Amino acid sequence: MKSLDNACRTHATGGYLPGNRTKLIAKLAEVDDDIAAIRTQLAAADLERQTIKTPIDARWFHKANTALRHFRQERREVLARIAGLPHPKERLKDCIIAEARAQMPPEVWQALVDAAHAKLLNERGA
């Protein structure tokens, strides 16, 4: 297990989950490209069907729609995983708070927390 200091340094420099976030965003782009390719193929097949007035191959059409459905499901799963990851700014804030709390005397920390609560209450009331 990492110490809090090492974890905060890793978080602040972007070495923790952003790599996973970057990979997930790349995967999302890849899935979006695959969805776009299938939709383009379906549109082209429909235009050809209209032009030559023959039906689309039912098996091919079913396979294309099934693939599209699977890619859409995969896209939803990737989006859910991205949404579940903590945002890098939130991790940085948590690390700053942990460091400030560790370095401040308890009475100074309590005064800071009280001032933050008062500011929050004033913003909600305004």
C-alpha cells in the first residue's frame, strides 16, 4: 500500500488513474469509429437498395444490426467506467487537503474548516 505522501504525489503528477482514463477514452473513440463504420455501411446498403430496387441481404443486415447493438452496449459500459473514475482535479484537491491538514495546527485547521462552512452557507443563502 502506498503512503499518503506517495499517493498524493502520484495523483498530483497524473500518474495514477489518468492512464486508465486515457485508455478508456481511446477505447471509446475506437468504439465510436466502429459504430460510425457500421452505420455508414448500412446507409450505403440502403442507398444501393433504393437505386437498384432489390432487397438488402437479410442475413447481412441482421449481422450488421447485431454488431451495432453490441458496439452500443460496449460504448455504454466504457462510459460507465469513465464516469466511475474520480476526476483528476478531485484527487488533487483531496491531496492538498490532506497535506494542509497534516501541516497545520489543529486550531488553525478548525478555523479554516469553519470559514469554509460559513462561506458555503453564505453562497447557498445568496
